Amino acid sequence: MFALLNVTAVTLLDDGFVAQSDFSLRSFASQSFGVFQERPAKVAWRFSAKAAPDAREFNFHPTQRLTEQPDGSLIVELEAGGLLEMCWHLVTWGSEVEILKPKRLQRLMEQLLREGLQ
């Protein structure tokens, strides 16, 4: 697995490969939130009423479900791996997002914030 960030040039080689006939890039990619592959987890976040309009515009993941709340907040649910990448993304929302589940994602975020988000 490689993140193709900041690629400025490519070189075509003579070697190649044959993809497995049952391989689905869409299915493979949907297992993770970003680049990291890990066992998918059922995730839920609550965006405040202030952040909900912005969060509503995001395509966080192909499996996401958005649920409007009576108070104007927005719950986003999805199933994916890549909990560390989720933390990196969610920290940009600051106190406007709350991790509802899983507990291990909550603990990871707390740990990263204590350690300076590394």
C-alpha cells in the first residue's frame, strides 16, 4: 500500500501483473477511511449544530449514513478501518465533533490529544 501524495512524475515499466479476477478495488478501498487497511469498525460521530452544515457536505466514506437530529446536530455513521486517520481528520473539527463509537476510537483520540496528536 502506498499513498500517492505529491507524485510529480511516473515512469512506465515493462513489467506488469494480472489482477485477481475476483478483486474489487471499490470493495478493497471501502474497508478503510483513508490509506491504512485494518479491520473495519462501526463508527459514529455527532457534529454540533454549528458544524452540521459543513459536515453534511462531506463524503467521509462510501458507507456513511447521515441522521439529522432535532437540535440541529448531525450524526454520521459508517463502517471502516483507519481509526488513526479518522482521528487526524476529526481533530480539525475541534470540539464541534463528538466520537460516539467505538470506545477504542474515543480512547485513541484522547491519547493522541494528550500526546500532541502524533
